[in-house]
Amino acid sequence: MRLKDKVAIITGSGQGIGEAIARRFSAEGAKVVIDDIVQERIDRVTEDLKAEGVDVLGVNADVSNYSQVHMLIQKTVKAFGTVDILVNNAGIIRDATIMKMSEEYWDEVIDVNLKGAYNCIHHVGPVMKKNQYGKIISISSAVRFGNIGQANYSASKAGLVGLTRTTALEYGRYGINVNAIAPGYIETKMIANIPPKIREMAISTIPLHRTGQVVDISNLCLFLASDESSYITGQVIQCDGGLKMP
Ligand SMILES: NC(=O)c1ccc[n+]([C@@H]2O[C@H](COP(=O)([O-])OP(=O)(O)OC[C@H]3O[C@@H](n4cnc5c(N)ncnc54)[C@H](O)[C@@H]3O)[C@@H](O)[C@H]2O)c1
């Protein structure tokens, strides 16, 4: 058991990559908090995990909302006594080329993907500082290097890198490791609507010639959440079949 009795919050864990991370962590002994904004998703995952005997708490908190995130951390501490691991996974896309991109699209993506991570890191900091222990992992993206039609998303995911590095600098003295994962194309609902032709073209640019699975991300996230990675901080690790080699 690599995370025995550790308390982990995974944002946006009602489906997709976040759900896979929550399941992987709980299989390694963690108590998990399923945060999402869609109640049915929270209910499905929490009921499933409860049936497996996992200590699980479901919280409906919008990461882009400062006070709801405060409530998320408070509810976690009340239920489980502390927070050891935070995974900033909640993320959305609202694609359009820049000239066609509305202010609303821009703000929504930056608010959830970037401000959401700030809200969580900001509110969890004092809890982890008190423990002199913590693991913070944010899910960035290979798209942080730029992608046509995704200026808002790319900026938010590149912003997460600056946030990760700065938090690593500030929180390191408190025994907190802060890292990011940059996935490529991972099979979830987020990429389900890519037209087949574009999908084929995308796959042809991946050195491993295939898309990734959620388990590829949850395995790496487990490593970064465990003490096996205790001397790694401030890093962004690509998990993309070789798509980007920065
Ligand atoms: N799937 C990919 O190919 C891929 C690639 C690179 C990065 N990512 C990143 O991985 C993360 C997870 O992606 P996914 O593919 O599992 O997406 P997904 O859309 O399948 O799941 C995201 C979950 O986050 C929840 N969510 C949305 N807004 C929220 C908010 N404001 N507060 C709390 N929860 C919220 C959604 O309800 C949903 O359950 C995202 O940050 C995404 O940008 C995904």
C-alpha cells in the first residue's frame, strides 16, 4: 500500500482522468475526496468506492469559486482530519480561434483551469504547512506549447507550469512536493468528439503511435503522490507517448 491512510483531494474526479486517479489512490490505501460540479458523477463514483470499502467523501465544489474551495478543504479536514495530497485535475475546454473567441470562453477556461488550481493550492497550503508534509500535483497538458483554436486552454495549461514552479519554491521549506503532469491525447470524454480524420493525423505525430489511457496518467500521478518521488519538485512530466520532447 503506497498511500496507506493518506488523505487525497482530487478535483474533477467525477469521471475521466480524475476518477481514474481517485480509484488508483484508493486501491493503494488512500482516503479520497471526490470533488466535481456534477452531482450524479460524484454520487456514482462515491457509491462505487464505498461499496468497495473505501473511505470516501463526495463534495460538490466549483474549483473556480474561492469560497467553495475553502469549504472543500474544511469539509475534508472535518471528515478525515487533514489533507496530504491535492490533485488539481478539474479542467475544461472552450475552443475557438482567437479572433472568434468570446470573452466568456476566455474567462471560463482561465477561471476553472488556472484560478481553480490557485484556489486549491492557496487554501490547502496552511493545512500542509502545519503537517510539514504534502504532495500537490496539477494536470497541465502537452497543449501548453500552443495549439490552434485553444489559446485559452493553452494559456491556462502553460500558466499551471508557472504556478507549479513558484509553489514548489514557496512550499518546499514545508516539506511539500509540487509537480505537474502534462498528458497528451488521453482517451476520455474530453477528446471523444475529435473527428476521425484529425484523430488519425494526431496519432501519426505520436512516436508511440497510439493515444494514452487514463491509467497512464493515474500511474504517474500515484508515483508523484507517493514517497517514492520525495526528491522531485517543481517539475512538469510529459505523459504523451513522446508527442512533446521539451
Ligand atoms: N483527456 C485528455 O486528452 C487530456 C489531455 C491533457 C490534459 N488533460 C487534462 O486532464 C484533466 C482531466 O481531463 P478529462 O479528460 O478527464 O476531462 P473530463 O471532461 O472527462 O472530466 C473533467 C471533470 O471535471 C469536472 N469539472 C469541470 N469543471 C469543474 C469545476 N469548475 N470544478 C470542479 N470540477 C469540474 C467535470 O464535471 C468532469 O467530471 C483536465 O484538466 C484536462 O485539461 C486531458
